[in-house]
Amino acid sequence: MKWFVGAGLLLLLAQLMQSDMLAYAMYTLLTLMVVSRLLTQSWIKHLTSSRQCNRLTAEVGETVAIHVTVHNRGKFPIPWVLLEDVLPQRALHQPPAGLQLTGNSLKLAMLRGNQSKTMHYQLECHRRGYFQLGPTVLETGDLFGLHRRYRVGNHPNYLMVYPKIIPLQGFDIASRRPIGEVKMSYRLYEDPTRIAGIRRYEIGDPLNRIHWRASARTGQLHSKIYEPTTVAGVTLLLEFHEHAYDSADEPVRSELAVTAAASIAYAVQQMGQQIGLISNGRDAADRIRQQELGAQASSRRQARDAGSMLDESDRLQPLVIDTRREVEQMLRIRETLARIELSDGLTLEQLTTETASRMPRDATVLAIIPRVDESTAIALGNLKRRGYAVSAILNIYDDMSFAEASAGLLSQRIPT
């Protein structure tokens, strides 16, 4: 617009000075700017793009190939098109990098009428996460640089990199708590498939509890005594509040917690036991921004920001995968652990209060925590006093800090 204003002022000045040459030059410039503006608008409207990925789920260490194609639907050539596939800069450059780019996600091309060109690049996955690929930003303009237009070419894709699973070798997880089967300390429930003995019949005993053979042999009614139910399976309680992790140790310490959770979940499922997950972390999918396809922007930065994921999410709802014994359970847990991020929402104390009703009492509550303060110890102690079998894994490297944290939990009779 400022070019038109400047040319108009010069044209007015030419009329006042009665300068035919200056007036002719301004008329030519105005005509050129109008034609350039119309052509640029036509070119950007005829541009479309598409993206193809050979996979959208990957393991750490695998490579994803991406092909981005831009197409000119018009009949007239477009002098230049700048094609950029927007990638998560934090994942590419923040150490340790989650993704490594091979090739270029930016390309300059000239397109004839009905012509297409393709850009190729690869991403190597170094760390678990939920990464947005795209959107594709298209830029074109006239040859003189007077007018430029920007457009979001296609919707983004989302790459999910699963956390590592480390086999638990050299440790018989079935032989000890919290994962192995252990008797509960009181008879909250009884297992009718496991008979511990018999006793005399008492008024109110149901018929299916009567031991008919013993009754016939002794001439008096006797009832069966059942074993108390066993603790079989795990409900993982993953602490993922950002204040629980020292920024100097990030993201290594939180990634270690996720790896531990995934590995334990896999081991429990292999034993055929129930497994579940509860966490106060944030789901990265909540940061997805809805963007209208084909929307135009006034600048490249605006086009990139309009299609990028949000930096923050106000989600306070905890992440919960109910404890079950199902074939798909491990996949649900891995997908959640792939997307989980540190959050400033619920504390561990608030999390246990909010989700205690969804924790089954026939599965051990296994807390994975990076530090132990008074509120954390009391929160886990309250679960134990309510009848849950509770144990903890401390994500702590220093021996002295580990001893102090363990002492806080042992005061609540919680093993580590």
C-alpha cells in the first residue's frame, strides 16, 4: 500500500510541475504495481501442496521419510515459489535433540502451468515425543519484490515416537513386591477359587459356601474358608509436575521416568497381569491448534505461527488409563507415555485425591517420583492407610538424596 501512496504523491507532484516524463513514469509504475498485485493473488490461489510420510509412529532410532509436493493448478507459470514445511524447532535444536533433520525442509522452485515439484527430507528419531510435521507454508510474489503472498498449503501430520522399553533382565520381578502376587494383610476381598480350610456353619452363610462333603462326613454343616485375594498387577503413578524436576537435569531425568514406566508396564503385561497408568502430566495432543486450510497470512511468521502447536495448555484433568488386563492396554500406555509432557497442573497430593477412586485395590500402586517432600510422603501414606498396596521407585541419582527420600517414605511404611 505504501508503494501506491508514494506513486500517487509523485504523480500529483508531476501534475503540479507539469512534468510529462515524471507523470508517464508514475503511470507506468502504477500500472506495473496493479498488474503485479493481481498476478500475485492469482498465483497464490492456484498453489496447493500435499505431504506424504512413510510412517507416523516410530521407535527411537528409526527414520521417517517425508515428501512434500507443491502443484500449480493454473495455466500460467509462477516465476518463484518458496516452499517450507514447518518443523518443531525445539525438538530439532534443544539439546538433546529429539529429531535430526537430513535434507532440507525449505525449497525455492519455479512452476509452469499444471506442474508439480517435490521436496524430500528425512527425520531421525532420537527421543520419544509427539511432534508436529507442518503445516506447509507457501510464498510467492512478483519479480520486483513489490508484492508477496503467503498461504498455509496443507494440514500438519503428527509423528508419535514411542518411549524405549528396556527388558528387565537379571531381576525376578515375579518374586517380590510390588509386581509379584502377594497376600493382602486383611480380608478386603476373598478369592472363591482358593480354599484355605473349613469351619462350622454360621447363620447367614450362603449355600455356595457350604462344604457338602465335610458336612456329610461329620453330620454337621461346615462352610469353606477362602484365601484372601492377592495383589496382582500394577497401577503406575507417574509424577510429572514440572516443579518436581530440577531444570538442570532436564529433559534427561523426566525421560528416564518415562522409560522406567514403559519398561515396567511391558514386564507386567508379559506376566499376564493387569496394568494401568495415572499421571499429572500434560498430553501434547491438547496443544494442537485448529487452522483453516488455505488461509492466507500477511507475513511468513504469521503463517508459521498460525499452524504451529500452542506453547501452553490449561488442562488440569489427570491422564488416566484404567488398570485392566487387555491386549490393547500396553499400546494405550505407550501412546500416552509418548505424548506426555511436564505440566504445572495438579500436584501429586492433588492427583492421588482426584484419582484414588479409579485405583483398584487388587493392584499395587507403584509411584515413580523424582523427589520426596512431606506432602508427597503423606499422599502416598494416605493411600496405604486406605488399604492400597503402595511402593515407590525413586528417580534419584545422588546416594545422599536417595537415602533422605527413602527415609521419608519408610516413615509411612512404603518400600522403595
